[in-house]
Amino acid sequence: MKLLPAGLVLTLIVGAQAQWYHFPGEAVQGARDMWRAYDDMKDANWKHSDKYFHARGNYDAARRGPGGRWAATVISNGREMVQGSSGRGHEDSAADQEANRWGRNGGDPNRYRPNGLPRKY
């Protein structure tokens, strides 16, 4: 009988610490962040801005928490896998992945910001 309350207390402690229940919402918000960066990239239509928007999307998504970081990883890796099979170039894909990791790990996306890109981005 004492095992039931002990299990309940342990579950509440673990649940409160891990906050696993936030993961799905973070993932959805992170996916939105990635889409917003993509949409801004298309809207800006600015030369040499690709890496900046990669880093920014990953940065914004990862700041949401573990779910956002997961979404950024899945979306970035999926995009690069599709892009790599299209024959666009291994070097470009590797540079994109570097920008993705930089942003996902909390690096300032402005490292990749091209000169003259409007401040609204």
C-alpha cells in the first residue's frame, strides 16, 4: 500500500522536473519559427542571406526548449537531405548545416548576416 503513494510522489517529482508535457507545444512553435525564417528569406530575396536565415530559424526554434530544438534538427536535416539529393552541392549543404548548428547551439545568427540586409529581418 505504501508503494502506491511513493510511486505517485515520484511521478509528480519527475514530471515537474522534466516538464515533458511541454515538448509537443515547443515542437510546433519551433516549426513555426523555422517556417517564419524561410518565409522571411523568400520575402527578403537578398543575395547571400541563406546562411543567416538558416541560423536564425534554428536559433529561434531552439530557444523554445527541447521540443523546438528537436523540430529545428528534424527540419534542417530533412531539408539538407532533400537538397543534397537534388545535386546542389555538398559544400553548400555542409555550410548550411554549420549555420543550422550554430543557431541551434545558441550562436548569434548575425554572424551570417549579409551587408545591407534590411533590419526588419
